[in-house]
Amino acid sequence: QVQLQESGGGSVQSGGTLRLSCAVSGVTVSSVCMGWFRQAPGKEREGIGGFDRDGSASVTYSEKDRFTVSRDNAKNIVYLQMNNLKPEDTANYYCAAEPRESYTCRSVQRLIKTSELRYWGQGTQVTVSS
């Protein structure tokens, strides 16, 4: 059974830093592609970044100067490092995974645009105050 568990969310002031973790069980992180998403109240879910089927990481252009994704294969954890946080980053943050053979996994752009990933975590709340 594949399970994803996010952690590391919390409340920070504008300009602060958080590192979110997504602990994966049931599969290895190298056997899936993964994405990070967020959803603020009243807004649609948006993709942030992730890893494609080959393990290449990227984030959306709008966040590339503040957010980075990484993973620890030995620990089976994927991370989202968020720097210089802004109030508009306030949202519930999710990680998601899809078997790497899936067409969805061909690129990070595709997986975060389509959100067509099979496994999702419960999310972790990030609140940024001004």
C-alpha cells in the first residue's frame, strides 16, 4: 500500500523559511515521479514542482528563485525547500506520486499541470503572516 505523509508545515512570518517533507512508504521514490502542490482557500490547486520519471527535478518558473525540490533515496523522502515566504504562499501543501512508467511522468511540467497522480498525501498547512 502506497502512502505519502507530509510534514514540516507551520506558521512563519514573511521572509521566513520552511522545509516540507514527504515520507513515502510502499514504493521507493526512485520508482515514481512526484509532485508538490498547494491549495489555498477558495482557490484552485496549483502545481509547484517535482521529479519526473528520470529523477530530474524542477519547479515552476514563478517559484524557481524561492523554492527547490530534492529527495533522499536512502530515506525515501522528498523535500520542498521554501525560502523568502510570502503571505500569498499560505496554503495547504500536498505531495503526490505516480508510477514512473506512466505517461504523466514524462515531465514535471506535465505532472504538475495535469495533477494526474495516483497517490496523494493528506497535506500540511503553511501559514505566512505579514
